[in-house]
Amino acid sequence: SLAAFFLFFVRLRSVENRWYDGLITLLVLVSSFLMFSAWGQLLFGWRFFRHFLEALERHAMRNGFTNLPKELATLPLLSRSHQKPFLMMCARSCDTLSALKSNRIITRYGDFRSAYESRAQSLRSHLSRLLNLVSKGPVAEFYSSRHIAAVKLETERAILHTANALIDRARAEFWHEGRSDSIDLQSDKRPPGALNSDDKGRILAEEFIALRFSMYIFYVLDQMKKLMWFVVISFVLLVLALNVYPFQSPRLIEFYSIAVFLVLAVGTSLVLGQMDRDAMLSRLTDTEPNKIGKNFFLHAARFGALPLITVLSTEFPTIRSFLFSWIQPALQAITTSG
């Protein structure tokens, strides 16, 4: 495969001199390397992250993710807002901590209770500052992005320290006893008033810890979304660059475009399919685990439509002319106004 890849660039020739051909070859090589590097990082990153999600699914606190608010069910792969999920999880963390600090799991330890009261007050203070900064609008948010990032970091640290303390307390109080999904399912059917203080404390503690883990999960998925978009945009620009100039081997370029598209599509589809089937992500999205659902097709359409249209437009002149018929009036208007 490496020889075929090298042969493609050796046979890539234009009507210009050999220095121009060398420069074009170098640029295409660099672009291909960056594109496949991001694609490989996506595949290997998901591989290791999947092990992390499987470890959470095996943990005793797994049902804490099932009970999270369904407003958080949209994963960053489809969500356009970066601030909304974070702010919502911070607000839920404040509410959960306020309810938890009066529970018997906390009140039986006096020094622990005072520490949680100070943590709750600090968390609400950070969240209030963050909401004031974000509520000023997108323009003000852009100019105060560094300040927002600093306050977000302080808020995340406050939640992290509290979650670490709760994890230590949960290990000592109830995680060592094990869990049964059948018993938890029956317990969920009971009215809230039927839960004793220990059950409420366990549910609240697991909810707060699950919210902190969800922040990390959403952050990783958001980075994976950026990698996917980098691969998509790189592929589209590379294919367009190879087709706007009359190289002497057009059929070889078409073969290369189709082969690269298929390789990228198979790998990315595998990642998206495993995401949709993942048991822990299914708990967050309130979908059926180990089953391909509508989210897979939405993700595939969102990330695959533009590369597919690009490849088809290079293969079929009618599609290309149709697309240019929509773009050409806008280009003429820009040229005329200039």
C-alpha cells in the first residue's frame, strides 16, 4: 500500500516545470499526513476512551448515570453549544450538593458537613460569576473568553475536589457492599417518600459524582468531534485542490479520492457505531444499549454528507455543474460588489 501511495505522487504531473510539480507533491503529502494523523488519533483515542467507559459500566455507581437529567441526553457530537451542557451540569451539581449536605451520610461527620457547606457556597459563587459572564451575549463572551475560561477552571476544580471527597465517602459507606440492577430497578419504582435517608444519600452522592464524570465524557467527545471535522474539511479541500487543476493523471486522482474516502468512511463509521452501541453512553442518552439507533445515522449524515458530495461532484460533471449553478451567482455578486 505504501508503494502504491508513493507511485501516486510520483505519477502526479502537471504542465508546469518539475519544481512546481515537486511543490504540489510536497503540499499534498503534508495535507494527507495531517489528515490521516487526525484520523488515526480519532481511532486510537476512541479505543482507549472506550475502555474507560467500559470500566464505568462495570462500577457500582453505573446507575447514577441513568438517573441524570435527560436535558443532558444530547451528546456533543450533535450539540452546537459548548456552554449550555457545562452550565447545566454545574447548576445540577449545585442543587445536588445543597440537598446532600443535609443528608445523614454527611451530617454524621461534623467536620465533613462544614467542609461540604463551604464547598457548596464556593461552587455557587463560581457558577454565579460564570452565568454573569455568559449572559452578556456572544460579543461580550468573545472578548471575555479568557476570563470565562479562568472561572470555568475554578468551577471545575471545585466540583472535582468535592467529587473526590464524595468518592472516598462512597467507598466507605456503600460501594463496598456491591450492587444489584434488579434491586435498583425495583427501588426506582418506589415513590420518593419511601426512600430512607441512606438511600437518598447514596443516590445524591452518585448523581454528583456522575455529573463530574459526565463533564469529562462530554469534553472528550467534543474533542473527538473537532477531530472529525478536521478530517472532513481536510479531505474536502484536498480533493478540490487536486481537481481544480488539470493534472495529467485525472483517473488516478479520482481513484485516490474514492479510496481515501472509503478508508476514512469505514474507520469513522466504526467509531460512530461503537459509540451508539456503548452501554455507558446509552445511559446518558437514554437509548437502548448494544443497538444501532437513529443517532448513528444522524452522526453519519452530518460528518459524511459533505465528503460524499465532494467525491460525487468530481466523478459526475452533472452534479458538479448543478452545485456550481447554486454557487456561481453568489460568487458573481461578490465580484461585482468588489
